[in-house]
Amino acid sequence: MSDNLPCRVCGSPTAAAGEKLGRLHPRIYHLRRCDACGYAFVADPDVETDVYDEAYYRGQGADPLLDYVFELERPSQTVRRFEWTGVERMIRSLHPLTKTTRWLDYGCGNGGLVRWVRERTPAQSYGFEEGWIADAARAHGIPMLTDAQLEAAEPFDVITAIEVLEHVVDPKPFVERIARLLAPGGTFFYTTGNAARHAANLTAWGYVVPEIHVSFYEPRTMARLLSDAGLIVRPLPWSRAFAEIVTFKVLKNLGRRAYSPLLAALPWNLPARAADAFAGVSAFPAGIKPGAVV
């Protein structure tokens, strides 16, 4: 393993940050970290094996807490409703949603958020995903764009990327593409794991699943990426939207899959805020493309 790998975000030198045994593939993966911007990454990710197969989306792969097929087939019964509600609420606080608003969920998995937005807002929503799960979503009538269609599409007023960035090997061109796809005044909102609290011991962080999670960011890392892509860095205060997003993450990690009205009636704000004080989901800024909102 080379000791001269530059940072994929800022180009600075990186240092070895430990080794981690794969969860699905029994081999050692090597981590590196940039002290200048806080970006950390798997230096030797899997490039020839497809971990994003049907088993993965059924929770039988590298992330056993996933069950995208259940969420796709029974959207009213999944606890991910908390996340969908929170993301919708967050976007409403950042950008007006009208019948002319174009919303892209990039890396949308089964397209659950796309369907939620189409059913509950006047916005035009689309998903972008590839592989087996994209075909399954299309079979359920969810509008999923191909890569070619995405390149030819009109700009989007809103782009979300929920738990996507950690899967991206090279984040700089990824964020640059998001910026190109945004309309003037458009909003980019995302969630990803916050590596700031784990910088000294990345290998102990449960979020590091090297077959699928290959990039790890601190809020300053994302501020650098957004700024370098020409986006305005917008800090986000704690809000009810974040409480709903974090509530889903808490329930998912507890192994809870099914939604119920009783569960929704519980006072989640305080426990969600306590969880966020450790996880730092709300510490990341959004990105706004310069220009007037159309």
C-alpha cells in the first residue's frame, strides 16, 4: 500500500489511519486520512465485485440493517417514513415547493423518497440510481432517470443525497456534478456519517464498513467540497426536520423496521437531539447554488 496517496478532496498528503477487516469479504482494508481537511477513505476499495446486488438491498449483504425491498413494497409500514418526513420538512424550510419545482434524489435506492415527494408535495420528483434496485423501483412506477437522461435533463431546483456520499470513491467530481445539475438558487441537502468524533480511531467506528462505505467526512470536509464546487455553504440549525431524520437512524440501528402510529406519537425530539449530539448529523452544511430562485 502506497504511503504517497494524496487527499481526494484537497490534494494534501494523507497518513495511514488503520486497517479494518471486511464484514462481507474477509480481507484487510487500509484507511487513510487527510489532516488538512478531515477527509478519510478506504485506500483499496473493492472495484471488481458487485456488493450492491439483490442480497444487499434485502439486508443480506454488507449492511444487515437495510431492507429496501420491504420499504419499496410496503412504504406505509416502514420506519423510514420518519426520514422521508424529515427530509421533506427540511427542504420546505430551504426552498419553495411548487408545481414547477424539480427535485432529484441522487442515489435514491428504491426511490422511496421520490414516491413520498410525488404523493405529498406539488413538486416534480425524480430518482437516480443504477442496478437491480433501480429496475425494481421502475417496476413500481417510480420515475428513475438513467445516467444519459440525467445528463440531458433540465436543471433541478432541489437535489438530495441521503446516505450516499460515504459510498462515493471520488467525492470531488461527485459534488461538482451535483453543482452542475442544480439550477440557480437551487439547494443541495445530504446526510452522511460525521467522522469528526472518530478521527483518532476510525477503525473503531461502526460506520466504517469498507466494502460499501469508502469515504468519510467531517463538516469542514463538506464545506470545502461545496465551496470548491461553487456552492454557497449554508449551516443548518437543529430543527424538527433533523429530529425526524435522526429518529429514523436511531430506530434503524435498534433493528426496528415497522412503523406504527404509537411509535410516531412518542416525544422523539429530546432523544434525537441527544443522539445527534454524539453523531453530529446536523453539523453538516447544505449547499446553495448562487443565483435567484426561479
